[in-house]
Amino acid sequence: MWYEILPGLGVMTACLILPGVFTAQIHKLTNGGEKRIARVPYQWYLMERQTSVGSGFGFENIH
């Protein structure tokens, strides 16, 4: 019958969802919980610039 497909569908769904969830959790743990989102390329550029300049504020960290 039609319900015989449900166990296989459940396994396939789990195999597709779990790697993404595990990857997100591993990144959260290894990144110190910091969540940085760049929705446009300019925001990505600013985040990369911030890491290259340093974590301090102002112009004293620019070499």
C-alpha cells in the first residue's frame, strides 16, 4: 500500500536534513557562538576588512 513508502521517506529526509543541522552546530561551536551574516557582497567585504584590521576600534590597528 501507499504507507509502505513512509519508512524509506523518513530515512531519506533524515539523511538530507541531518548533515546541514550538524554542520551549522559545528560551525556555531567552533566559531565561539558569533553569528555574522552577510547578505550582500559589500557586507562580506566589510566583515573581511574587520578581521584583517583587528578586533580593536579606531585607526590604531591599521598597518
